[in-house]
Amino acid sequence: NGIIALIFGIYIIYGITTKSIKPLSIALAIIGISSTQIFGTTLYFASYYTKCMKYVKNLDMMWWIHLVLMNSLWIIFPVIVSMYAYSMLKTGDYIS
């Protein structure tokens, strides 16, 4: 998963900075990588809930910061980037 994200990440960054790759291809790559990241994070939360939640005795502030806040960033950022890609799909061009 990490190797695929690295390869697509380089492809996306190269395409956006040089504008030498079609915007449609870049937008689809962004949506593909973002959707797999959101899917993986959802599976992480689900597996934590089904396997580990029963062993947690104290839901203190550090637990909320570590598990919920920090890991929710793995959903928030792909959603923001997907919105950028959707704008690219709507306009058919790079967004400045």
C-alpha cells in the first residue's frame, strides 16, 4: 500500500507541478489514492473497535487525542484532496 501511494504520489506531484499530464488522469489518481486511504482508515477504526475496545479500561484525554483526533486526520486530508480532484473533474483543468 505504501509503495503504491509513493508511486502515485510522485505521479500526482509531477503532474500538478509541471502540468504535463492530463488533469483527468491526475484527478482520477487522486481520487483512487484518497479512497483507498479512507477505506484503510475505516478498517483500522473498525478493527480497533472489534478487537481492542473491550480491553480499554480508561477513555482519558490521551486516548481520544491519540486514537480519534490523530487518526481522523487520515480521513480529513483525503476528503479535502478529493474535493480538489472533483473540482478538477468539473472544470477539466488544473485548479490554481
